[in-house]
Amino acid sequence: MDRANFYDEVYQVVRLIPKGRVTSYGAIAEYQGTKGSSRMVGYAMGACGGIQPPVPAHRVVNRVGLLSGKFHFGGGTMEQLLASEGIKVKDNQVQNFRELFWNPSTELAL
DNA sequence: TACTTGACAAAAG
DNA sequence: CCTTTTGCCAAGT
């Protein structure tokens, strides 16, 4: 893959996340072959503002299902969007995260 | 070209 | 179980 646009790669995967599902930064990073760049995934999310089509960054959480970036998204918006997709969020954490978890390396890998 | 930063992750104390 | 430390990589300055 051409990682000239590392961010773009991340955005593409994030857009592929099924509605009502969530994934982790590390999972995306691992799918891209750069497990160590899990931080970059989140960093990329920070730059997702204003891009087209919109990136469902609200479906991306940390490894424990914690909405680590809800404050960056717009405090409250993230939970609202997740709730709209049927995802239960309690104390900034996705409930039943383990079942809702969508691993691109497994679901998307061919 | 070098140093700093970051919406993370896993291990150790 | 909670806090602290280390690793990791890319982008910005």
C-alpha cells in the first residue's frame, strides 16, 4: 500500500467501520502494519476535521473502549453519535465494547 | 536534519 | 487495581 498519506489510509479504514460498531486505534494501526503508530491513528483523527467525506471518528476509541478523544471531537457529540447508532456509553466508555469491537484485520482482511 | 508532540498500547511496580 | 515507565512511528516546528 502506498502510505504516502498515512492519514488518508486511516480515514479510509475508519469510514469502513460498520454502523453500530467500534474499533481501536491500535487495531487500525495494526491493520496498516504499523502497530507502533497507534498514536498516529489518533493523531490523524485530530486532523480529520473538515475532510470529505466525514470520518466517523466517534467509532474509534482506545483499547478499552474509552472515548479518549471525545473532548477533541466536541465534548458530548461523540457520545451522542454513538448512542444514535445503538452503542451504549457509560462514563466515557463503550459498554459491551468487546462485542461491538470491529477488527479490520479480521473483518476486512482478505 | 534534529527535537518535540501525541484522540495509544503493553508491561512493570 | 492503580500508577508509572517504555516502546513505537509519523508529522510539525
